[in-house]
Amino acid sequence: MSKAVALSRAYRLAVASRVLAAAFGGYALASAATVLLALVWPAPQSQALLWASMLSFAIYSVAVIWVFMARTATRAWVGLVLVTAAVSALAWLLRTGGAA
């Protein structure tokens, strides 16, 4: 019975990790994508931000689905962190013009 309890604990921790990745990592990705899309959208600034904000709901939904489809919780976290970092870096470069 101890082995079943250990497997159950490991499974519960993996699910909890995915829930946290979906909630916080998905939010971070959607926020970074909103900034990037608002910067590159070919419209006035207010409309670009509006459209980017509306698209962020779809981006967040896709991120949540992807987290639960990933093979492992670690792969889900790594994928979210890498994509969020890349999107954030691109938005930062566009915002600052590449100057440090």
C-alpha cells in the first residue's frame, strides 16, 4: 500500500505543478504576448492594445491546453519559460530599439 500512496503523491504533485504552470506561466505568456502584439500591430496605439488584449485570451487558453498536453510537468514548465522569455526579449528589443 505504501507504493500506491507514493505513486498517488507523485501524481498529485505533478498535477499541482501543471495547474500552477497553467495559471501563472500561462498568464505570464499571455501578458508578454499582449505587449509584443501591441507593439507590432499596424493600428493606432489604443486599437493595437485593444486587439492585443483580446487575443491574449486565446493565447492564455492555448497555453493552458498545452500545459496539460505536455508529456511531463517539467517539459510544460520549460516550454512556457522559454517561449515567455523569447517573447519578452523580442518585446523589450522592439520597445527599446535594441539599445540597452
